[in-house]
Amino acid sequence: MTTLVVPGQVLASTSTHQAGPGTHIYENNILASIVGQTSTTPAPNKTSKPTISVPRQGPTPTSVNSAADLPKVGSTVLCRVTRVQQRQLAASILLVDPSAQDVVSYTKITNDDLQFQAVLRREDVRTHEKDKVVMNDMYRVGDILRASVISLGDERNYYISTAGNDFGVVVATSGTGNAMVPASWKEMRDVVTGHGESRKVAKPM
């Protein structure tokens, strides 16, 4: 049986399963590394464990291109950061209110597929100490983040917020090009080198 999962979601314990493609291990738990549907391969023998994975396959990514797909105030969106400035960042909206009926590998969506852009202002990054936020310590270009739409803005730019534990980075690549996993609410760690980088990390779903 398959289940829709998002990055950071706990899939199983390392005491009962082995980690397969599309997953990573953190604190004795196997977590999803990508959006997709889980697949469990039975253990080949009695001394082994079943393998749980999130294969990189499924429907072709769909752009935000219909009335049903339009972001609304209160919508949850997945965005890719495209530019980081001192007081705000720009991002491309990849998915609006993703559900089990809308399974996509959003990291494969190209800029040509995107119609809507979003702006995240420094004061909307988090709920506390807003005046002390340093944008480059929160997000980097290429990060995939989960956010909430707080204003429709103009015809091309929506205003989003990552204030709250559920919002922030869900997928990131380190400065050396390796995948990273959450280490705390304010740090992600390179899975190869173990080096930490500051981020505003979204709580795993």
C-alpha cells in the first residue's frame, strides 16, 4: 500500500525497516527526502528488514495554470527561492495546497512551467524577533520552502509568510552540492560532510 508523503515526514523506524531511495535517516527514524508515494519492498529473508522508499516517478509535474490552481489567501504553497535580498526574497510558486490527488515531483518543475511569483518580506519570516532576521541566514537560492499566502499582491506577485512552526525550508542543498536534512528548527546538515547551515526549517509533517 502506498501513501503520499512530503519531505521530512517520518516513514518508519530503523528498527523495523531499511531506508531506500528517496529517504534519509535521522535520529533512528527513516524520513522522506522528496514528495511522492511510499513503496515497501518485502525482506528477502528472515534476517533482513523490509525496505521503504519514495521512488522518483509519477505524473508529469503540472504548472499552476487553472482557476482551481490559483493561490488564495490562506493557501499553503511550495515555492522555490529564486533571489534573496536584505529585506525580502523572491520565489516561484510550484504547488498550491498539494493533496493526495496532486502528486508531483516538484523539484523537476522548470521556470518555464511557472506562472506565479511570490515575495517573502523579512517581517513575515517568523513570529518572534522580526527585527533581527537576516534573510541569508533563513533561506538560500534554490531552497524549497512551505509557506502560507497572506496577500494576493498584484497580478504577478503574491505575498507569503513562513511565520509558524509548519512553514520554512523542506528541501535544501548545501554549499558543496549535497542534500541536507533537518538538524533543528534553525539548522540543516549536509548528509555527506555533516556540516551545518542555518535555515528557517519547517516542522516535518
